[in-house]
Amino acid sequence: MTNVLERLPSSRRAAKNAAAWMCGIAMGAVLVPQAYAQAAAAGQPAAENDQAIGDIIVTAQKRSESVQKTPLAITAIGGEALRTSGTSTISAVVQSVPSLQLGQFYGVANVTLRGVTLSAINAGTESPVAFHVDGVYYGRPAAVLSSFFDVQRVEVLRGAQGTLYGRNASGGSINIITADPTPDLSGFAQVTYGNYNHMNVEAAVSGPLSDKVQVRVAGRWDHRDGYGINEATGRDIDDNNERAIRGKIKILPTDTLTILLEGDYSKAHSNAAIHLQGAVAGGPIFGTQSSIFGTPFVPGKASSKLRNVSQDEDPTLRTKFWGFGSTISLELGSITLRSITSYRKSQSLSVGDIDLTSAPLVSPFGISDDANQFSQELQVVGQDDHSNWILGGYYFHEKDEGREVSAFSTVFAGANPATNARGLYSGSRVTTDAYAIFGQYTRKFTDQLSVTVGGRYSIETKGLINQNNFDLGTPFDRSKLFDKPATFAIQCGKGLPTLGYAGTGVTCRPKKTFKAFTPKVGIDYQVTPQTLLYASYTRGFKSGTFNLGVVQDAVRPEKLDDFELGIKSTLMDGRLRANVAGFYYNYKDVQAYNGLPTQTYLENAATAKIYGIETELVARPVTQFQIDLSGSWLHATYDNYKAYDQLRPGGDGVTLVPNLGSTGFLNGFDLKGNRLPQAPRISGRLGAAYTFASDLGDFTLRGEAAYKSKMYITQFNTDPVGAVKAHTRFNASLNYEHKDGHLTASINAKNLGNKVLLTNGFAGTPFVGGLISGYLEAPRTIDFTVGYKF
């Protein structure tokens, strides 16, 4: 079988070389690092030396402090660096952050940090890597895929953040901090044009309305033609159309009281396509369908061009996000009272062809999600000469309604002979109410030695209403794709819904309460004013959830114990920064998929051990030249995990796994020692920039190379169809800034080698198993941008 994954670049020698320089960096940095900050975004210089690397002020611990003084594994990137590099999505940040991967599945972001990843895409499912914007937790993983703009900085906190961030931060947290209103008139505007007819406009204006009121308004519009076409219909795929706006009002009634009001709206539409990578002959794609429906698979055409597809259903992804909130701060001497209030609305709809060919088998397949969330956080933050502390309370409420539909073609027995049948409908409503109290205290025993203790107690209750319908007799009506059917069934207890079932009432409303205590203990030692040593233990937890479609016990929360050891150093009068972090995870009750011949379901199936080392190095030997290097070595394997593989129903001939809803067993696999998905052993980036000064202004030429070793896309670690080969990606840019600091221009070229790379992938489906598929990274893109700052 030919598989395009085999055509991705791979080299055992490259992997060995990458491992060698990773070890070299770690050894060379043993007197240095772990959290690299690009040039200062907030105008906070690291040192008086004009050759010094700029510092950045972060709020990772809910107070302002230098990134080099923060005893956490954190990567911070300033807003100016994001703009000049053409970075406007989390996917573009991935290369700058060790151990971070990003993919998607039907509009749901799949963020992986140090091997900790999202397991399911059902309604109510939450990522173990939290996503915050201006201090507000976003419950829906789809929001991670939206573009960001007018950003002050991005902070990526690696490792469990269970004390200060709570639920669903067991793998870390991605924090987006947008720009606030300013007391003086300021702003920027920039226009971009690139290949694939890419057009982008972004602008912001900020200033005072009065001595007590400041306002900031920012907006973004983006359009791009597709990277490929659907050969079956002739339409573009992998295009993009989006627009967004944000407004902020800062009110200063007194010198000690600040009221910040914020509202935002964004809308996007694209034809994001899932690309067929291959199929396993003799798997469920041929067997399961025949055994259930008595009809063999009717093969269709799949495109031979890597960036094209041939599918009878055009892919569609639509998202809409909006919200408003307030942050109120009152300073009472050394104590600050803070309230963060937010309401958010999240809507996404994705439609595609689940059999991924031009055959009218199972299409359209659609997933929709409609969520409302409200959150309230109260903080009391204090400090004195010897300590700093924070106490807080948190409440989160969300109602998330999701629907999945699959229309079935006339090839299935029992389907309407004249048209496609309505097929499978699954509708769910998951309601979450979460409460928490937390606190963290840091005591400075000497000028060098500090100890931190903290803890968070969380209680959350989730309720589910699940409605299912399987109908092969009613004709499919596209205009009513996501409409609830007239009859449906809800089952209690364990088992699979019966084909052809129907009911007329709500008979089952499962509800489950989860509780967790997530402590933190840390110690840090300031060896010199430029070198910080730290060690910590933190627990994180990922919320429990329900299976949808399969009636099964609630899935328990994941628990992750994180042991960290790191060092951060700034040397050579601020011209060299080197950071190293080592970590060890004890990962329990991992929410992982198990399978049946016709369906998958989520359970606490696994335990895992994860450990590794990360390095980040920035050097400026002369004022004009800067080099930066980051890398990660990651060991992430299952300790205990047995599962059924839909692609290999015969199993390993030894392992048996329970057959859900029966007293029998299935032939499965013992996955102990298998690597976790989306967890390459080696990843790294090397970049260099040189600035040429002239009478017209400064020109900065930058190049970078990013390497990732082989990673697997599923827990079964099947080669070659279940793996993404090792690869190196190259980017380059040329930036210009006029000597007066107002006019800017840049050319950004990404993926210079035009590699065809999977962001992530997946294997098997309930009815159309055997397919290996995934989303592709962008091809070579070249963008030209002109901007003006004032």
C-alpha cells in the first residue's frame, strides 16, 4: 500500500544528530536555563547594556514579574515579535515552544504539550492544556484555532498548573494577553498580500477619551484561497475567511481603582479538508460494513495529488466566537483586590465526507457545537518585603450542546432506494458547574532562598442529556442536517444503542460530581542576580466527562503529578540567556479510547510515564546579530494500556479486552511501552537574525530551521501508516523599520521546502474503519506586509 506519510522526509542520522546537539545544549546550559523571552514587548529592558537581550514581564503567577525571575517552565513571546514574524495563530507559535504540538479534528483544536493531549471531541470535552485570554478560561477547544491579533504577548506555561489555573491545566496553559488602552494616542495599521491570494488587514487605535477614560479598538480581516481543490466538485479546500474585532474601555475613577471592560467578536469560514493518507486492506472498511448491512464497500476515487482530495462532500468549517467581560482592580496599599467576570458564546459547525472518497457512502458527516459559558474569579493579591501571596475563588458554568450526524447512501440495506437516508443522529447537552478555592504563598527566607506552597480544592458537577436516532428509512434532507429527529432513544446502563432504535422520551439524565485537590510545593534559589535555580512538585487534573452515543459509566478525571527542576541564567552582561528544565510526570487515569468493531468509546484505560528535558538559548554576541535555539527531548510511553484496534481486529493473539455491553472479549493489543500520540522524542529550532543599519532605517534578515523526529498519530504506533516521519522545516524573513520608527515592511517565507506535513492524524471510524487520515500543515507561503505605527 502506498502511503503519503512514507513520502515525508525521514533520516535516522538526522535524529541522532538532533539528539546529540540536544544533549550538548543541556550539558552546556547546566549553569543556565528554561524560559526564553523574545525581545521585550512592554518596553521593559533587561539591562542598561544596549546589546542586552530584551526582557519581558509576565503574569504567569497572577502577578507581574520578569520571565527570568519566574520559577516556571514558560516561553513568552512579545507582541512586536509576533507581528514582525507574521504569527497570528497558535499553530505558528508551535515552533517556538519546546514540546508543543497542535492539530485539529473537525474544528476542534488538539493541543499537545509534553505528550499530554486531548482524547475526544464530543460535546463537553475539554483539553488538558488550558487556554486563557486576558485571564479568562475558554472552555471550548475550538477557540484555540481562532486567530489572535493586537496581542501584547503570548505565555506558554509548560507543566501542571493545577494550583493557580485549576481544572484542565494538567498539561499546562496557553495564555494570550491582548493590548490594553493607553493614556496617549497610539496605534498601528498593516496590510499583507501573499501567494494563494492571501490578503490581510489588521489595525488598532488607542487613546484617552478623558483623564479618567481610555479606549482601544482593534480589528482583523483575513482572506486566502485554498491550498488545494476537491477534484470531485472543483471547489477550493483549505482556504480561509475570517474577521474579528475587539474593544476595550479602561475607566480610572480613582488612583487606586481600575475598571477594564472588554468585548470581542470573531467569525470564520473555511473549507478545511481531511486528507486520506491510506487504508488498511481487509480491515473494517470491508468487513464491518458487510457484517452489519450485508452490503460490500463501494470504493470511490481518492486524489493522487497530496494537497487535493476527491470527495463527494465539500468540507466546511464555520466558527463564531463572541463575549464580553470586566476586570476590576482595587489597590489597598500592598494588597490588590481583583475581579474577573466573563460571558462567552462559542459556535462551530463542521461538515465533511467521512469515507474521504468520491463514493457516496457516508456523507455528509457533520459535527456542530453550541456553548455558553460564564465565569467569575475573585483574587486577593498581597506582598511585602519577605513574601507574596494570593487567595482566590472561582466559579465556572457552561452549557454545551453538540450534535453529530451521518447520512447513509443507498448502498446500505434498508436505505431509501431513491435517495440517501437520514442515517445516524446523536445529540447531547453537557452542563458543567465548577467551583474552586485556591491559594499560594511564597516566603523569602533570605535574599536568595524562597519557598512556595499552595493548593486548590475543586468541585465540579457535570450532567448529560444524550439523544440518539438511527434511521435508514427517512430520506436525507440537507436543509435539516442538524435538526433533532422526531423520535430518539436514551439508554441507561452500559452498552451500545440498538440499530434502528427509537423512543419518545427523556429516560436518562446521568449526573456526576468530581472533586480534586491540586497542591504545589516549590523552592527557588537565586544563586546570583543573573542565575535562578528552582524545583517544584505540582498536581494537575483534567475534568471527567461522559461518553456520547455509547452508554457507559462517567469517565473519571485524569491526575498528573509533575516534578520539575530548572535553571535560568542571564550571562555576559545580558547578552546570553540560557534556560534548562527537566521534568517527570506520573500520569494516572489517562482518558484514552478503546474500541469495538463498530464504535469507539472513552475510558480511564491507561497510565503513563513522561519525562524529558527542554533547553532554550538566546545569544547576542554583537548588537546586530542574535541567535536563538530551543529543543526538547521527550520520553512519553504507556505504563498500562490494553485496547482493541479497529484497523487490526485480530489483535496480537494474546491480549483480550472486554467487549462493551456483553460478557465476551475482543482480540486486542497490550500497548505497554507504546509512545503517546503527538509526542516526538526530539524537537528543536535554530534561528539567527542580523540587522543592517542604514540611513533609511534598519533591515533585519532572519532564518530558522525547525526539526521534529518521528511521531505516531495513534496509540497503536503502527508503521508506516500511523506515523509522521522525521522532518525539518525552514522559514526566512526580511524586516524593515524606518529610522523614525513609524513605517515598517516585511517579507515572510514559511515552509521553504514546501513539505507536505500532517499536523496530526487519526485512524478508523465506527462504520468506515481502515482509513488513515489527517489535516495538513500549510505549504510554502510568502507574504509581503507594509505597516505604520504611531
